[in-house]
Amino acid sequence: MVGQATNIVRLDGVEKHFGAVRALDGVDLRVDAGECVGLVGHNGAGKSTLMHVLAGTLAPGQGRITIAGSEQPGYSVSLAHELGIRCVFQELSLCPNLTVAENARVMHPGLTGIGWRRRAGDLIVGKLDEIFPGHGIGAGDVISDLSIGRRQMVEVARAFTETDKPVKLVILDEPTSSLDAHSAGQLLAFVRRAVANGQGIILISHLLGEILGNSDRVVVMRDGKVVVADRADAFDRDKLVAAMGAEHHERATPAAAAGAARGEKPVRIRARPERQSDGAELVAHQGEVIGLAGLAGHGQTRLLLQIFEAAYRRKAGFEVQAPVAFVAGDRQSDGVFPLWSIAENVGIRSIAAMRKGLLISPEREAELADAWRQKMKIRTPDMNNPILSLSGGNQQKALFARALASDAVIILMDDPMRGVDIGTKLEVYDLIREEALKGRTFLWYTTEMDELQNCDHVYVFRNGRIVADLRSGEVTEEKVIQSSFKEVA
Amino acid sequence: MTSAAASTPSRARFNPRRAIRAALPAVSLALILIAIAYLNPRAMSYLGFSLMLNLAIPIALATIAQMFVIAVNDLDLSIGTFVGFVGCVTATYLNDEPALGVLILLGSIGIYALLGALIYVRDLPSIVVTLGMSFVWAGLAILVLPRPGGRAPEWLSTIMGLKPPFVPFPIVAAVVIAVVVHIGLMRTSYGAILRGAGGNPVAIRRAGWSLLKTKVVAFSLAGLFGVLSGLALIGNTTSADANIGNGYTLLSIAGVILGGGEFVGGRVSPIGAVIGALTLALAANSLLQFMHIPPDWQVAANGAILIIVLAARALLTRRESL
Amino acid sequence: MVALLNRPWIWSFVGAAVVFIGALAITGGQGAGGMVTAAFSLALFMVVVGTGQMFVITLGPGNVDLSLPANIGLASAVAMKVMDGNDVLVPLGIAAALGSGLVIGIFNYLLIWALRIPPIIATLSASFIIQSVDISYGRGLQIKPPPGFADFTNWQVPVGGVGVPVMAVVVILFSIGAAIVLQRTVYGRSVLAIGQNIRAAWLAGVRVERVRFLTYALCGLLGGLSGALLAGYFRGASVDIGNEYLLASIAVVVIGGTSVAGGKANIPGLWGAALFLVVLQIMLNSYHISAGVRLVITGLVIIGVIVAAGGPKAAR
């Protein structure tokens, strides 16, 4: 009974249905003051829906929400804010046309009157200094001018700013997905400090190491329910994966094929970054999986886009020998066509090939969609359902299917596993390896160390330049990090 | 070789592209003025400016009205006929029965507010709703004033005919409009919310603000400035005509864009919009007159000037990254 | 039935039917056949122009062709001048009108692409220039269309007491073709993809600029075609023959259920919306009411239809 008072939030039997889909199917959850709860589960397990319920942006169908010991029947966004509950959503919720200070003001209705801009600026920059020392962000910077990593920093810092109401609980949904390792470390250290100060944190992440290393308690969700909740030290990685319900995969041994010396197969891509002053260039051969590593936003995506352009139009410094396809990491802005069905989304890259005469053949379109539903294990009863009916991970699978189903020989991947659950990842790794053996070439930009282990060859980027060129045997976390921070002469 | 500048930017970041963009409206205005000065040096006088810019004030006000609507990602295709309607009311009711005239004008601002609410609540495309409204205002204008005529209220003509020392009235008015709206939209705390609603409406709603209110406020302000535009117009011309404002819809949109605004994303600039309106007004009237363009080709020259000015803006800012 | 009611374009047909019945109520059921004939004869022009506008609007936010009225005006003059009242020259005249429209469409695209001017302003500026060309080219133009051409555009085949305009049948076939282009060709799919997300379309291998070029060119071409047909139907060209199509082309597209936000187009809706607007005009004319009231009612009805067709914000 004494524990009751320290509960910040308590959910009892919360349910939420979207049509026939039970996104939440009776969830019980509590978060105490001074505690970091790690929340894990596959895509579609209900984590995001649960977050929206806690943030007040979705009303639960059933169940009770109790905040600081009192039940809240008419829970809403403003009430959540009033009670000190903040949420950092996965899709960024900053206004790109406003400055950092103005975005802080959006959070705080009380920041008005003469001098509000200065006060808002001091508030947010102070918090940024506290969480991410050396962040390099100014109060007057317009959000759209900032890199995605810096935007995420602003977003996180904003959630912790306080004016009139103290912040009791912050929910962080994949907060490190766009951060480089250094900033991610700063954030996780701050989470521990916040917890020590009596704040509550819910940390959602697909990086199990992040969860195990920083949570006091771990809650595992599956199919809209909490299946396990226990102290973090009761888990290890394997137990966690087992609880989430993934099939256990053997880690693919990196690149058995890469044992052969490079250069025996024909060259598919040569590309020199614009800012490269020495002779280094990226080379990819047939059948290779090439990793692009380094801190987020150091020119990897840009190079991929330039290679993509060069495949259609001659471009100085680039040599692309085969058709390309692109797998976007930022689904919303680079990948999904929201008004279309899954089948149409998968088929768009291949419409020209699906013609019979002048017209696109509906039969071929359906065949292609079904073939790839099975191959990618896209979880849907019907490929003619809207793409948005899929969970994020399954949407990502559809984007992979779009690229792999096409006639493209070179597949460019722009950090495509952002926020994808581990089961999906392992499935996709196998598929990439399989396709590479068939002769396809993959260029794979990733911020996750695990994924680099799947590559035959890794180029490390810094400030738009290639600073290291590692063979598969040489790729270690240490080496990559070392090169990522190396200053080039 | 490499400095640390790339990884550790200074606190107050200077963005050259943004700076060029911000300066462009002013540069285009300056170029138009230089061209006029070259063609007709006598125009560069107190009287010259008063004459050339008098009709620019209503255009600037209509542009500001359009800007508020564009700031929340909508477009007002009815502002031209609305200004015409206001003009007709001003030259009739406001002169003959001032109380009734004021009531009608306030009511029309109320209709704008309702439109904002309707567009938000029913999730309607503003282009179509305001397209429909452009018929409504045009029809009402004809009903109020079936044939050209009417009379501007005495006080209105007096205001528009003011002759302040040294600086011509239209310039004073333009500066006042630009500064007042700049402070209101760019410097107040609610102005940030209004622009934020154009930039990322979901984020604004999640932070607990009412998007309905932002739409209603933006449209009411558009209505208010539309009314001011109609008043200023009649103050200049002293009589009205139902079609008097028809060209304003397109001029106002062009003015906002010329002034550095964008159709979506809450990116607008009040100062830029006023300068854009002045540029267009000068280019469309005075410059063509001084260039002795034959009447058949006046309209074409108008189009060409729009193209040149906007192309310059686009070319100077086109270096967008991938 | 429910599925049918969920289709946004059904409302435009419902609106057309309601207005039609309203109009008949005034006349006491007299002249229904004549009204249907007149409605189809005028609606077909809106459908041709609206189809071009629909492809452009479907390209996504900001895409619209405001040069259509000027385009139609110039094409009508070009067609009449080339045909020169001679039936033999009709094909040449139509080709010339199409060419004029095509050139305008390409010019619009060049302004948008090469000079990076937003389409609204680019096509508007272009329309100013076209207007001047038309004024200077078509000055004092009093040429009548060749009799055969005028007769063809006004040709009606009586079927069960109602005159069926042949042109309307042709345009219905054209609409079916347009629907197939939209859904079943690489070009149509590309337009829909670009309208939903231009960057994603580019990354999915869609040739964005080629498709945008084709779309503006197509819209210009259809404007040119309607110019020639209108000149035949109204027996003469004029500078302002296309004026009403500025608003009408946008109105039929949107009332017909095409999304202004892009990526979603609807061909049957064009017909519903065009018939609705035309019947409304015919009804208001038969009331003998003043121009002011007519404008107000037209505006309110357009808004009313949009309000009825649009749903409230989704609850999320």
C-alpha cells in the first residue's frame, strides 16, 4: 500500500481496438518515481498505441488510467501535460519552420508576454547543455536547417523542460534512432541522472543492449499484452529475445563468400564523394554487400542518393553499371505511398515490367504481390489492404519487397532497419545474403554495429569523406568508432 | 586542413541561403525602382511616389490577408472579390448609414472566421471553398452596387490623401503595415503557434493547442486585412465598382510568394509580402507606363515581369541539397 | 449500395439529379429532354478541360493550370483562322489548335521546371502572355467556322424523343480512355505516385520530370482541343470564350472527388460535377433572377456540395 504513493502512472486492463485489430488487449502497467522502465516488443506488439494512450492522444476503449494515485476518466493531452507526463514520439513532432526557441514555446502555454523568446531560448538551450554538452545548437536556429540527429536532440531536450509544472514521467520512443553513438551515450547517461532525481522514464528501443543497460525494470509486450515484467537484471539478451517471441536465428556468419579476394567479380559501382580530396573511392563488385558506416549524417545518405542519380544520368566521379533500386529508411518521407494498397506499393518499381502490351496487367501485379508477401512474410490477410494498415516493420518489409522484386541489380539501402524489430531484421539479413549470392550488389548505410557484421566490406565516413576502408575480417566496433572520430589531415 | 567549424557551429548560426532569400524581395524592389528612375527621373519625387504607390497600399493589405491564409497551409481565391465587395459596401452603406456599414463589414469578417472553422471541421480543400466564396462575394457586390458609382466617406479620402512631411504617405503606410504585422505574427508567442500550425499541425495539436482556433484566427485576420484593403482602395478611388478588386486574388498570391513565402509549411514573411506587393504594383502600373508598352501587350508585359522576378528568386535559391 | 455511397463522386451525380428535378419542378416537367440535351452539350466541354486539369492537380499540392482560359481563347482563334471557313481545312485547323495548346503546355512546364516558378504563378503569368498574343493575333477576327465543322459539333441524333449530342458520346468514350490511362498505364500510375509523395516516387524509379512534362503538355493539348470545339459549337472564336473554364475546370475536378492534395483522381466524378454545374446554371437562368443572386447561389451550392462530400476530420 505504501508503494501506491510512488506510482506515477498505473494502467489497469487498458484495451484499444482499431476495427477488428486488438492493438491493446488488456494491458496492466505501472511506473514508479525514480525508475526507468524498458519497454520492448516486436513491431505491432502495441508499444506505440500504449504510448499514445499514456500521452493522451488516444483514448483507451476500456480500462483505467491512474496518475499519481487518482483515477483519470477523461484523460487528454492537456491533462497529461498538466500532470507532468511528456512524450517523445518516434516521428518527430517539431515544427520545421519554427526556431528551436519557438518550438520550446509550443510545449509551454505559459511562455508568453514580453521577453518570451529569450526565456524560451534559455530554457531549451539550458536543457540541451545539460543533456548533450557540446551540442552546437542555437536557440535561434530554424529546425529545418538542423540535421536529423540535432532535431532529435531538440525533441528530447524539449520533453524535459519545465516551466510551471514539474516533469514527472517522460516516455522516450526510440530516442536514439537518429543519434550517433556519442550523443546516444550522453542521452542514456542523462536518463540515469533523471531517474536518480526521482523522475520516471519509459524507454522504448529495439536495441536490446540499450534496454538492458539502462532500465531498472523491463516490460515485454506481445500481441497487445504485457507478457513479462521483471527486474532488468533478471534478463539477458537471449531471454529477452525469447520473451518477445522471435524465432531464434543463428547469427549469419558474415560473408563466407567474401573469403575470395576482392576484384575477381566485375565492378558494379565506383563513386567518389565530392569532398574527397585524396584518391579514395567507394568500389562495389557483383555479389557484394558493402557497408557505409560512421556517425549519422556524415555523407552516407548523400552518397547513396548521388549513386542513385548517377544510375539514371551520367555524373562526374560516378560509375554505375546496372539498374538500381532504393530502400528508404525514412518511410514517411522517402518510401510509402499512403493512399495505395500494399500491392501497389510493392509493384510501383516494376510497373514497366508488368505490362502486357501498353497496359499494366492486374494478374501480374497480383502475382508479384503475393509472391513477395510470402517471401518477405508480410503480415496481412490481403495485399490489397491499404499500406497504412500495416505496422511500421511490415511497411518496411513492403519497401524491401519493392526493391527486391524489381529488375534492379544494385540495391541501395538508407539505414532501412530504423525502428524495425529484431525478428524482422534477422529475416531480412538472410534474404540480403541470399540475393547477394545470386549476384546482386548491396550498398548498406547503417548506424548499427550488428548490421555491419553482415557486410563484406565497410567504408567509414566522416564529414562527407571516406576515412577508412575495412575488410569484413577487420570490422570491429572499436575500429569503426576510431575512424568515425578521426580528423583527416 | 579541416577546421572544427563543420562539427561545432557557432551559437548564432548564419545561414547564407536564408539571408539571400530574405534580401531578395528588397533587391527586386530596388531593381524596379532603378528601372523607373532611369526611364523617368521625375518619378523619383515626393509627388511621384505618392502617385505611383497609392494603389500599392490596398494591394499590400490584400497580400497580408492572403499571407495569413497561406501561413496555415490554405489559399484564399476569394480575396479579390471580397475586396470588391468591401469596396462596394464602403462606397454605399458606410457613407450613407455608417453604423450599418460598420456592422456589415464586421459581419463579413465573421464570415471569414466561420469559413476557417468550416474548412477545419469538415477537412475541406480551402481552394474550393474560397472559389465558391468568390462567386458569393461577387454576387453580393453586384447586389449592393449594381452599377459603378457610390461615394467614399469623407474621412476615408482624407486619410488616404494625407501628406506627411518628407516621406510620402504610401511609404509610411507600407512601413507601418509591415512592422505591425511582423511583430504580430513573427514576434508574439501566439504568432509562433499560428505559424507552427502551418509547419506541423499534428505537433501543435499534440502539444494541446486547438487547431480550430488557429484556423479561425488566421482566417479572421485575413478578413480584417481584406476589409482594410477595400477601405484603402475606396479611399483612393473615391467611388466603387463590383469588379474593382478582381485582380487582387492573383496579385496577392504572387506578392506572398515573391516576398519569400511558400504555399505550404507555414513559411511566410510579412515584411517580404509588403515589399512583394509594392514591387508588383510598381511593375504592373508605373514601369509599364513609362516603358510605353502598346496596350495589346500590357498584359503580356505584366506576365513577363512576374516571370522574371520570380525566376530570379528561384534561381538564386535553387541550390537546395538532395 | 453502401460501397457506392462511400465513393465521393456519387455526390456530384446526386447533386446534379437534385438540381435537375428542382429545375423540372419550375417548368412543371416541361422540356426535360431539351434540358438533358443542353446539359450534356455544355458539360462535355467542362469534362475535356477538366480532364487535363485533373491530371495536373493529381500531380500534388500546388499543381494547377491557370492558363487554360487563355489557351482555349487562343486555340479557338487559331482553329478558325486556319480552317478559314473551309470544310476541307478542318483537320488542319484542329491540328493547329492542338499544336497551339501543346506549345502552351510545354511553355508552362518550362517555366515551372527551368525557372522553378510555382505552377500557380507560372501558369498565371503564361496566361497573361497568351492573352496578349491572342488579342493581337485575333484582332477583328470574324471568321465563322466551316459549316460542316459547326454542324458536327452541334450534331444531335434523336433517340426516343431526346436529342443525343454526338460529341457527348465521343467525350464519354474519351473519358473511358482517360480512366484506363490513369489506372492501367505506367504514365497514369506515375502521376498518382508523384501526387502522393514526389520524393518517394523519384526514389521508386518514377521518371518524375518526364511525367510532369507529359502532364502539363497533355493539359495544354486538351485546352487547345476544347478551344477548337468551342469555336465550332458557338460558331466563332473570341478572346473570352474560355473565361468560365478557369473556375469551372477546378470546380469539376474537386467536386468530382479528385483530391486537391494530389495522388487521387476520379474520372466519373468529372461528369457528375460538370452536369451538376451546367444544370444549375440552366435552372438559375430559367428562374430569370438577377446576376447577383445567381452568383451567390452558384457559390453557395459549390460550397454546399463540398461540405456534403467532405467528411469530418478522422478521429486520430
